Amino acid sequence: MNYPHPLIAREGWPFLVIAVAAAALLTAYSIVWSIPLWIIALFVLQFFRDPPREVPGDAKTVVSPADGRIVAVEKARDPYLDRETVKVSVFMNVFNVHSNRAPVDGQVKQVFYSSGSFVNAALDKASTENERNALWIRADAGAEVTCVQVAGLIARRILCYVKAGDTLQRGQRYGFIRFGSRVDVYLPPNARIKVALGDKVYAASTVLAGLE
């Protein structure tokens, strides 16, 4: 799960090798005809980039689990722990980094997987209708946090590398979603929210909230 940051996520290595090999092969026959394949290779390269990040704060800090844009900051009922919360949602488009990071220091108490559809992840109904994978994390600060990977319109693979009983450090890489998606974070009602609708956020380095 923890590995030296290679700048390109391991999930993308097979796609990048295939894209570059195809482009190089066609280049040997025609540079002009190979240009579209090199563009595809560049897209694959940027999609699977996985830069290292500096993680701010302490045990009470909640960091963003994903790169993207804030599309929801609202009171909501956590469908996994059946409690009142504040939900903060991050929408990732195909140009964002898609590595998912732990929002808090804590222990994974349970993992919930739900199959579903693939509606636009920018829509709020994606939180309950799309394929999703949720982590219930008991934060070291004492709070219960639910972090949910949600598949998007063209996302077809949610990857999660942790299980119940695993310990996470905030900012630690724990999963990946391929090709456009969203991550929802359900926080206690008294969490001090630090972001607003429309804000751009970065996984592991942007502070979403503070825990009491």
C-alpha cells in the first residue's frame, strides 16, 4: 500500500506501456499518423500521475481524500453509520489526479461496497445510486469519519487497498478510481469546515475540516 512515489500511479503502468508502444510502433511507419496515438499516450500519462504531497496539520485535521472541486458541503445523513453529519464531496474530472488518500489518522473499522449505476458523479444522486466503496474510519482524535469512493459517468473501476483493522495516516494512499469520479466524506456535525462550494482541493494537502 505504501510505496515510493514513482510520479506515475502503478495502476497506470500497463496503460502507459501499451499507449507508448502503440505510438512508437506507428511512428516507424508514419509520424503524421502516429500523432493521435502520442496524444492518447500523453493523456494516459497525465491521468495516472501520482505526485507526492506534503500533509498539513495534526490528528484533528481532515485532509482532502482527492483532487478536484468541492460540489457539496451540506448536512446529510450518513447512510453507512445512520447518523447526522456534514457531507463534503469532491468531484474529480478526467484531468485531476485520481489517487485517493486517507482523510484522517485512524483505524478502518469496516468497508462497505455497493454496486450501482454510473450517473454523472457531479450530481448529488451519485452518492446513493452509483457504484461506491465506503470506509468507516475511527479517527485517532475520537471522531467517526466515513470516506466514500463513488464511481462516475465513465468510471468503471474502484480500487481500494485497505480492509477492516488496517491503520491509516492522513494523506496515505489507499485507493484509486479510474476515469472520472467523486469522493464523499461524512464528518461529525461539529466539525469545523474549511472549504466552500466550488473550491479546488488537492488530495492530502488541502484541509477540509478540523475535528473537535
